Amino acid sequence: MITVSMTGAGGNLAQEIIKYLLRDKTLFLRLQCHDSKRGRRTARKLRRCCGRQAEIFFGDVCDPEDCRKLCEGADYLIHLAAVVPPRADHDADATLRTNRDGTLNLLRVLEKAGSHTKLIYFSSVAVYGHRDPRHPWGRVGDPLVTSAFDMYGQSKTMAEFAIMESALPSWVILRLSAVLYDNILLSNISDGLIFHTPWNALIEWTTAKETASLVSTIIRHDLDNRTEGFWRRVYNVGGGRDSRRTGYESLEDGFQLIGASVKKFFRPEWTLERNFHCFWFSDSDELEDRFRFRCQSCRDFWAWYARRHWIYRAGALVPSSLLRRLVLDPLLENDNAPAYWAKHGDEARLQAFYGGREAYDARPRDWKSVKLFCESPDYERIRSDSAYRRLDHGYNESRQDSELTLEDMRQAAAFRGGACLSEAAKSGDLYQKLLWQCHAGHTFTATPYTVLKAGHWCPVCCQVPFEWHTDRVAHHSPFHAQVWLDTHDPDEEFVYALKDGKAFMSQ
């Protein structure tokens, strides 16, 4: 019997993955739920549907002993436990403690045991930070420029770095795009987070069903010895061409369920201008080519959702003005909403998300003044061209991995404003530890894979808990500047910070 352990078994994505794993009767599941009201309710549900094929217990990745019990004897560990938005926006301490420290606890257990356990870690597109139509496409290896005040993205970046630099022989990091799941509408109308997606954000959706299909197929292929070259790598997970949308189109898809449109419900000035995340993945077909996991496009999902939640169609009978007063207007007073920041003088967030109070006040206030990328004449052409404005990674990418030399490491480091200080390196070995230095003189060790292939850089500059220094990094690093300066003035030189839940900025 093959044992598959899972953290965060009470989450929406986990529920779908469990359904797929249960189809394989050679698998035994060990499912860790959080000891909370929701967790206990989920555990009861899981016991009913899993029967003797699973062991369900309560635990917390923040507790090393719980981690030891979960990992002991596991052939695979699916690490899903995380504090995610909107809670992550309100509780930075819990986000860091769970997402980074919890991952470190699991790594210590696995390393100490010298375990054969294979780790499947779910990261996020949030590690890349913001993109706009100037660079709509991205791939693994692009710079990680986590958005200011996004503790979720920052904590995922830290966890990724720890995994890649660990002694684990078999791990994979799946950078998941935005996920469509059952009950997604009700889950997103309780917080000001609904206003965080810019109209021209580039989003490549995936669905919980597709992601579950991917995980189960990875395990099945691995058991059949069909995953050569798969482990110890990072992948972007997205739904492909038919699931690539803008922020405006994504909201429109939901509103069409009730026969309405975004422009009837939203005012154009309610959403952010920058400092978000998401882009279209130019490399998301890599996993599809290997595992053939896609089974539900974005369009398929909304058609299924309309059939399953037919009650939403009754919303068409309610005047849009009334629905807006009941649902959206109250959220403008939520402390995670841009309107709240402006009203209460949160200048740090206004600077981070808009470029300052003046830029916030100058944003378009009628739809005729909004330039929607999805309505531009070049939209379909750009959406079909994955090489459009491809980012430079700072070394000769035409070479095979086996051909990369120390000179490639030095070129990549210089493009990041620093240097590779190692005097010797084995050509083609992407997992040897090398010594690097950033523009500020910080030295750190990391593998060539972590730096060249996964987009990470100096942990001191790029992974400071509760702080974001990207303005300064981009001044010295052409690698980071090529996306950061799309939406930031070269004269901006702010350090953003969170302390006791409050936002600060300094120069």
C-alpha cells in the first residue's frame, strides 16, 4: 500500500484532490485537518467518504510533533496547508508562521529521517508579483518581485527557497495560478479583496478539478516509473489558452450567471492600478504535454457552475442597483478595500497600489475613460503570442542545462546587479551550492537552479519578513527592473513594511 500524506486537507483544493486520489485503491491517505470548527466539520465529512482508505487526524504544521506524525512512513507528502487571502491580508503573523515556518518544520522532519518521501508543494503565481499588458506573458525563471504588503506571496517565496535549498532528494514546486472552485462566488463577497484585481490584470485560470487530476496523475506516473526528469523542478500550473482572461473578463464571467455585467455593478475607480499579481503562463503547457491533466476549461467551469448553482440565475430578477447596495457597497467600508485606505489616510498602501494619493484621486471615474486591454485591437494577437516581450534571464538560454558553465552563472549574477563569487563550478550541475553576492554586498549560497531557473535572488533583500525592498533592488538589477519599472517610476525608492497589522513606508 502506498501512503500519501496531506496537509491542509480541509481546503477547497484539497477536497477535490482527495476525491481523485480515492479512485486509486492502492493508495492510503493520511489527512491532516486543522483543529477548528470548520476542520472538525470537514473531518466528519472525510471519514464518511474515505472509509478505511484514509486516516484523518487533527494537527498543525506549526507543531513539529504533528509534522513528524504526519510524515512518518509517507511515500508522498502533498503540502497544501497555508494561510491564504483574504485572511493573509489581515493576519501577517499567522501567514508567516504557517506558510514559511510550517514548511520549515516539515523539511526538518523529512531531512532528519533521511526519508524517501517525495514532496509535492503548492506555491502560487503570487510569488511573481504584478504584471500588466506591457509584459503579459511569464515563465518559470522570471524575477520574483512579490507585491508590497502581500505576505501570502512573500511567505510562499520563502518556503520555495527553503525547499529548493534543502537536502530532500525528491521535491516538486507547483506554482498555481488563480483557481476556480465550487462556491467561489460566495467565498469572494465577504472582503475588500474583491477590489484588488485590476481590470487589465492578466490571469490564466485553472480549476480545482484540473489541479486534482494533475496531482493524481503525477503520483500514478511516478509509481509507474514515468517521471524521469520531473522532480527537483518548479512548474507553472495553468489552464492554457482557453483559460487566459483579464481581470475584467474574469468578473464578467461570474456576473453573466445572473444575466448582468461588470459595468452595471462596479464603478471603474474601485479596483487597484498596480501591485497585484498574475500573468499568462507561456510554459503552462509543459505539464499538460507530460500528464494530460486538463479536463475542464474556464468556459467549461462556468457552464458547470451555472447548472450546479442554478439559484444564482434568480439574481437576474433583482435590480442591479439593489444588489450593489446589498453586496458591494458595504465592502467599500472593509479595511481591505482601497476606498477604506483612502478614507482613513493609509498613505503607504495608496503609494504601493496606485503610486500615491494624487494618482489615486486621478483614476478614471466613468467607464468611457477606462482603456480595457480586452477591448483593444491587439488583444487577441497578443493573447496568442506567448513570445511577446519575453523577459531576459541574463544568460544564454539557448544552451542545454548540461552545457551551462561558471561563466553563465557570472553573467546571470551581473544581470541581477551582483556577482557569483564561487571560483569553480562543475559544468552542467544545476544543484551544486554556489556562493553569490547581491548589489548590497549580502552573500548567500544557492544552487544555479534556484537562481537561474526559478527566479530567486538574495534572501536578505527579497525575503525580509514583513518588508519589501523591490524599489531599491530594481535600481541595481536589470533582471528585476524589466517588469518592476512597467508600473513604477524610476524615482520611487520606498521600503514598505507591516508592523502590528499597520502599513508603513520609508525612503
